[in-house]
Amino acid sequence: MRHRLILNNITHTFEDGGIQRTVLNNLNLQVSEGELVAVMGPSGSGKSTFLSIAGALLDPKGGVVLLDGESISGKNKQELSDIRLHKIGFIFQSANLIPYLKVEEQLTLVAKLGNMNKRKAAERIRELLDMLGLNHRRSAYPDKLSGGERQRVAIARALMNDPAVLLADEPTASLDASRGMDVVRMLAEEARELGKSAVMVTHDERVLPLCDRVLYLENGGLIERK
Amino acid sequence: MYLAIREMRFVKVRYSLISIIMLLVAFLVLFVTGLARGLAYDNAASIQNMDATHFIMEKDSNHRFTRSQISEQVLLQASSIVGEDDVQPLGVKMTTMTAEGKIGKLDVTLLGINPEGWLMPKLTEGAAITATGTGQVLVDRKLKDSGIGLGTVLIDQASGLKWTVSGFVNHESFSHSPAVFLNEHDWQQLQLTTITRTSSATKWTDSTYNAVAVKANTHQKEQLTAVLADAEIVTKADAVSAIPGYKEEQGSLWMMIIFLFIISSFVLAVFFYVITIQKSSQFGILKAIGTRTGYLVRSVALQVLLLSAGSLVVSMLLIQVTESILPSGMPFLLQSSTIALTSSAFVIMSLAGSLLSVWKVTKIEALDAIGRTAA
């Protein structure tokens, strides 16, 4: 089984009022193809830091992040931008769509940034919107969409460039229980079918049964609890 | 590109409001520029119309035609250097006249020229003056408004000399006063009366002028400077700006224009800065999903460019309309070269105004996108 996302001995510290605070301490994680891993933990346990490091937004003080076996340390800003564009799909809290783009334009933008061929892009957008049941909303602006629809568009946007890794930051935070379940179920299905390694940071215990593994962030490391 | 245009399409009201402000500023810039150019031309038209590169004036005359005195000898010396065809004598005298049979006085500038030379203006009405005739003058069309017609006799208040209007010319003025052209003979006549009246000790056997207009290249100019010790070679631009009132008038108008440029730049700077701050979490998201900073910077710059160029185009149309309804007494002159220069300066200033926002965009961290609840 291939591990598309590997974090090796990640350590990260913050300077906080003159005191060094270790947020992540030799954290290790391997996520295999098709797997959805949930990461739980109280606030302040370092979930955001963990996700930022896995998503090439933050350079860890120690350790290596491997995406499809390739290390992302020592890259410059532009290279990291390109890695995020092509290798990582982000799904944020409350979707964070661009307000002035219609649903299909949200995806076209990602295709354009990645210099995707126009015909190929149009085809892929249709496929993704079909798959996520958004075809009838393709020319709606985000403010006309329901919370669940918005989060589905965010998933489609994350999948647009066929990334290796999906990273979700509390995707159910602004949704009610059943919508939240739908979104996570969809995330799990897409990860499994398309062979992505998916990591979801969440507080929502109701969605845990849909995940392949549940890990807890404690004392700077990830612990599995049964 | 993609983002910039779609955003402007989506938040139409916001961008229309700012483009209306830009439109008004651009209109004002073009209008004041046209007025400045128009006044400049109206002020110094006669000198600007002259096909000369330089004027030879007396030293210490501060580049002023009216203060300078040049003798026939200088004229001859100059002809020997640049050639007879490229040298023309010029007399300039501001005076007050009355028209026979009319009440009221007129301020005019007398210009003594050689009617066969290249300083002779183009006649629009009546008969031209000749080198040999006496007592005949050409006057600027503007004097028609004061009741001057063909055949009207003008009396110079200072010398008492009388001239008959034989023809009209267009756009000829000096220091905003209408020009009156006389031939060399009449000019010398005028000089003689003035000199006898001032009872100067100097004997003036030669003809005198105020300046000599020349067409000279750089090399010839240097030669002239070397040979004519008592004279100064003044460029046409310097001579024009030394005309009484010219610099002061242009100075205040140019200050307005420069301020308008600065204002437009600041208006755009503030608008885009505020919008950029509002959108900073959005820029964070875009950066997080892999948008390069350069793309976002280009997007902001493109919006500024579209706004300023769009407002300029509309304001140019408005200027065309305005120009056609302006009263003829209002000096307004806007050549396409001036429009091009002003427009590019406007666009450049607008882009300078967007620098603050560009700087802000580059400072936004993609990291901020994580752990945020609102878009």
C-alpha cells in the first residue's frame, strides 16, 4: 500500500512571550492511498499547526514532510505555491469560496492556475460537479448556496487538480449533523475511489465512524485510541 | 486576469463609484491641461507661430523682447554666420492705441517684421502689407470685437503715428494683447519718434530692432555666441516663458494639474488599500490553494489599469463634447500629443497609487487561511 502523505519526526516550536513552547514533538504520521484519517484534539493542542505543516503552508523546525515520496523541505515560496496547487487539496472551515465566482468558475480558476488545457478542464468540472451532485447549481454564486452545497463545492475545488493529499480543516463546523455526515461521507468516498490520502481535523465526534482511523493529538504527538 | 474581471463584474456598484470619481478627476486633468495649453498659446501665439529656433537678444535683457535692443550690425553679423535666409529682424513694442472715430483705447503689441520674410503671418482677410508701402498694418482678428475693420485708422498714443488696417490675421498675440504687424519702414519711423522724444544722447544712425529671429543648428548657435559678445542667444522656449505673465499663469495651472495627478493617485491608493484589507482572508485562501503572489499582484494592477484607462477614455469623449460647446473667447487647446502625454502620466500615477495594495497583498500569509471561520 502506497503512502501518499508521510510526516516524519515533525517538531515545531513557537516563541510565546519569551518562552519556547513545543507544539509538535516528533510527530509521525503515514496516510495510505484511499484512507481518511481523523485528527482530534482540544483547542490549542496544535491541530492548526499540524495541518499547516502537512499542507506546505508552514515550514517545521524539524522533520520531513513527504508528498508522494517527495520531500517539501528547502523549497522557496513559489515552489511551495505550486506544490499546494498540484499536490494538495484544501477544504477549509465554512468552505471559504471566492464570493464573486460562480460554482463552475471556482473550479475553472484552479484549472487556470494549474495551466490545465481548456477542454480537459471543462470535462473535469462536469465530472466533479456530477459526482458531487452540484450540476444544477453550476452557475450559482456562493451566497446562494446552502452550507452543505458550499462545502461540496469546496471538495470539488480541492479535487480539481487531482492532488495526492486532501486536507480538511473542520469541514463540518458550520453544518448541522446530517449535512455534516453527508459531507464527510463524500470526502471518505472520494478519497477511497480516487486513491487520495485524506486527513481531516475535526471536533465533531458524530462523523468519526465514517473515518478509517481516528488519531488524537496529545503532547505534540498523534496517538491512536480504540 | 480571470479574477480581476469577474470581481469587477460581481461588485459593480463599488467599482462604478470609484470609476465615476476617476472619471471626474481625469476630465478635470484634461480640461485644465487644455486650458493651460490654450492660455499658453493665446498668450504667446505670435512668438510660438514663428518658425525660429532661437532669438538673438541684448545681453542683460533677461530674455525679454521688450527690454532688448539690437542694432543692424548684429543682424548683419548673424546673417554672415547662419545665412541671410535664416535670419529675420523683429521689433516688439507693447503700446496703447485709439481707433479714429471710436471711443476707448486698445492695448496691443506692435510687431515690426519684414513682410517678405518668414516671420510674416498668414493673411486671412484683406490685403497683405508690403516691404515698400507705408502706413499699412495687419491686425489680429480679435480686434474685430473692438469695432476695428478694414480701413480703420489706428493712432499710437505714445508717438502719434497713424496706420491704416489693411488686413486681418488669425491667432496672433503677445502677452494676451492682440498683435499689430508693421513693415520695417514703419517700425523705424516709430523708433525715431520714440528716440527723439526720450532725447537720448546716443545717435541712432542705424536701424534698431528688439531681437533677431534665427533658424540655427547647435553648431551655428555656438558660433553666434562666440561672435556676438554683446548679445545673447535665447531659445524659443525661453523667450516664450519670459513673456510678461506667461510663467506666472502657466505655473498656477501646472500646480493644479500636478495636484490632480497626486489626488487621483491617492484616491486609487486608498480605495484599493481598503478593498485589499477587506479581502485579505480571501487572498489568504487563494494563496493557500496555490495561487502565486505574482498572479494576485497582477490582478490588482489590472483592475487599477482598467479603471484608470476606462475613465480616461470616457473623459476624452466628454472633453470633445465640452470643447465643441465652449465659447470662442475661451482659450482651449488640446492636441493629441498633449492628450497622449497627459493620459500616460495619469495611468502611471494610478499604478503608483496601487503600490500600497500590492505591498499589502505580498504581505498576506497563506497560513491565515487555516483555523479561520469566516471567508
